[in-house]
Amino acid sequence: MNKIASKLIVLVSTITLFSTSTILSFAEIKDFDNLKAKYMVLMDYDSGKILYEKNAENKIYPASTTKIWTAFCVIEKAKDLNEQIEIKDMPEVDGSSMYLENGEKFTVNELLESLLIHSSNDVAYVLAKHFGGGNPQKFIDFMNEEAKKYGAKKTHFNNPHGLPDENHYTTAKDMTILSRVAYGDNLIKSIVAKKSVKFKVSNTCKVERTLINSNKFLTSTDSMDYKGKQTPIKYDVVDGIKTGYTDDAGNCLVSTGEKDGIRMISSVFFAPSGNLYHDSRALLDYGFDNFKTVTIFDKKDLVGEKNIKFASPSKVKFSPANSFSVTQDINEKINTGDYTKKFDFDKLDLPVKKGDVIGTMNIYQKTNMVSSIALIAENDVNSYWDIIKSKIPFLNDEDKNSSKNSSASTNDTSASDSSSNDKSAETDSNKSNADNKNETGVVNKAVNSGKTVKSEIENSAHGFWGMLKEIKGFFTNTFGGGFSTFEKSSFYKFLDDEISSKIKIIPSKYIIIGVPVIVILLFLILIIGILKDAILGKIGSRKAKNDIEVSKLEDIDNNSSYSNSNTTKPEDINSNEE
């Protein structure tokens, strides 16, 4: 699974406004007289339009449907879905569990399968602790932040699994909105459609486990009384999402299915025993039978280009993240002419990378904005300044050179300390031997110094010529097709327009060519001056060091002579003693 791509689909999915939508009430649908669930919502998945609701904004307890949002937030946090999590200090967690044992290891992906298929409460705790940095509450706080971001304003999560807690609540409408967002993730979409998952005994798994999906729409072999006849509970059009149950929440199910190209989401909460799948299917079938989805703006028809000044290439290609569709009563005629679109590139900043969100496509029904869809870049675009920086070695490697200089400085200091220690450890006899070699040492140092300066001059010259080659390469790339080609570029036209409107005396062409040339010459003069000062500084430093060495030698010779003239001979000592 391409995690980045799937998350992008979720993050930039259509935001639809419902101020003008017609939402049918419970009393208007006679076929729903036999539905017993207390809280219900039916939503068209593509448009996000609510087609039916019952007590949709009343406070409810979500039970294990909480795990839909837990899974989504784990994927938001996870950097690697194949990361292994070791089970440590596992507390006792009530309810449905995978019965994890300390020392076992499972990947994030495997734990998500157990979380969504088997509704494992212990797995929910492990994931919350891991992605909360050791503190499950930090992850729960993140769940609440993300829920508010997506419009679930009457929701507050107080745990990652949905076990009874009076401060853990939502509404049927909020949970449907969050489920729609989560189902947009490709990993969640694939997991919730699985009928089972099996974990075999291995080095990381102590006990074999076969976990069956708790959603009976996918796995049941039983039947139910539906529209006056016995009908299998298993419903082939359904491919998700999640069940839930506690005494306070009752029987809960968020389900989704697709039929004839239309996908619906139904949310049923606090359903009496035996009515959960009956009421859920009744909602789904009502959506399939009575509504149609019409595509107003197809994504593939909206690929475009946006001109960018001072950039290469001068255009960024883009496309909307998804198509725009509307859902209406099957007998209602949709006037597509009522809808218009407007592109807004408010998020376009250089440099642009393929896949970046660079703006939005805002959809209007007459004068009312009803949707906003992200615009995605289809190619990379860099500013001219970024290109210039990439062509100049010392700008590109500034941090690297800084690190090297720091390292070299440390090494020099260590060498200096070592040298100092060696000198302090010398004996008088070593000094005497050193005196005999001083003249040779000075000559060698002078020769080596000359070689070092020569090497530095050569290296500087190589660097200088290398820089010239880089600058030449930049101009070759920019003007490779000749000046006539450059004149046809949008960048040249922009400069021509700007300069011509402000300066009338000098033709803009001369300014466009002349100014960069002058700047380059000044830049080269500056570089030459820096190199010159650096080389002369090195030579001066070497000369000063040599002068000091020669001076030290003269002092050593003088001290040696003075010492010899004042030394008492052994025979004189013997004479005095006698």
C-alpha cells in the first residue's frame, strides 16, 4: 500500500457543505416504521450528503466503533506500518481481546488487522501507548484533535477502545463523518473487508490465533426476517466497516456497501437485539433504491497548468484530488449548469514537489459554495534561486563544509595538545640530538611549507575553475537553445514587460543581457579577491612561522655556546678536591 497516497486521498477529500440539503425525517418514510434502532444516519459516501437521519445529533456512546478512528489516527502517526511493537507490561483489559502476551511482537499492520477485524481492546491499548510515546493519553488527545479537524464537534474520546466511560461520547452524525474519512484510507478499506485473519506460532507469536470478523454482513450463515421473508444476513454488497456493543451503547454498526456505482454508509446505534442488521440493511437499500449520484466535474477532465514566474519549468501541472459528484432523489433532475468551479492557488509556494497540495478547486451551486477539493501538483517546479544555489558548490555544501571545518579544528587541537605533550616529555639528551638536526629540520620545513602553499594555490585554482564550469553549465542549461530560444520563454517575456514599462531609453534586451553579465563579473572579481587574500595570508603565515623557527635555532645555538664556555671540566673538580 502506498501510505502517502492513501493518506493524501483522505486529507484532501471533498469537504461538502449541507446548508441547502434536504434531509428526510423519520416520519416521512413509511417503510421505516419497523426500524427499532434509536439513532441512525444514512450518508452518500461520494458526496458526503446525509440522506436520512434519526436523532443524529443526540449524545451517544460509540462502543467499539471508536476503533475506526483509533485505526485512522494510528495510520496518521505511523511512519512504518511494518514496524514491530513488543508487548511489555500488558495490563488486564476487559472485553474482546487478542490476549496478547508479554514478549510477543507484532507489526503495526498486524495489530490494525486485529483491532478492526476482531475488535481487540488490548490491541487498542497497545497502539495508543506506543503512538502516545508511552502515554496512551497523549494518543487519545491526538484522536480528539483530529476529530475536531474533520468536523466532529460533539465528540470526545476518553479511551482508544470504546469501553464504557461517561466522558467518552459522540453522535451518530459525527461517527458517520469520521467513518467516511477513515474509510478513505486504503489500508483501512482493505482490512475491514476481510472475513478473518490468522496469526501462526513463530518466534514473535507464542499462540496461534484465528480471528473472525465481527461484522455479520461479511461472515454470517444465518438469516433474518427482512421485508416479509427470510433473507441471509450476509450481504455481498457490504465490505465494511465496524461493529460495537456495550450495555450503555447497545448494539452498534457502521456499515458501507457499493451497488451500481453508488456507495452508501449507514450508522445504526442502540439497536435492540435482532434489529441491528435488519435496520442497517434497510438504510443501505433505501439509499441504493431511491438515490442517484451524478458526477458534475470529473477529475480526469480537470487536469490543467498554472504559469509561475521566476521558475523552471515555468508551469506546474495540476489535477483535483477527486471528482465532484452530487446525490439526488432518483426521480429528480439535476441541472449541471447550476454548478461552477473556481481555482484558488493560495497554497502555491516554491519549490513545488509532485504530490504537493498547491490550492483548491471551489465548487459553487449558483452563488453558494458547496465543496472545496484540493489541487495536487503533477510535477516538480523550482525557483531560479534554488537552481542557482544548486549550481554553486559552496552554497550547496555550506553545512557540510562547516561540519568538516569543525572536525578539522578539533583534530588540529588534538594534534597540538599531543605535540605539546611530546615536547614537554623530551629529555636533555633528546634536546642535544635535536640541536644537531635543527638546520636540516628548518630546510625541510621550508621546503614542505613551499609545497603546502603550492598545493593550496593549485586547489584554489581547481576550485575556481570548477566554479566557472558550474556557472558555464548553468548558462548552457538556461540558454542552451540560443538567445532566440530564451527570448521565447515566459521568464524573458516577464522581464521584457516589466523593464519596458519602467525604462524607455535603453532597450530591455540590453538590460536583460547586461545586468546579469555585470553581476557575474563583480561576483568573479570578489571571488578572485577572496582567493588572493587567502593565498597571500597562507604564505605570510608560513613565512612568519619559518622566521620564528630560525629565531629559535639562533637562540639554541647561542645558549649552547654559552653553556659550553661555562661548564666545569671533570679534571678541575678533581684538582680542587685534592
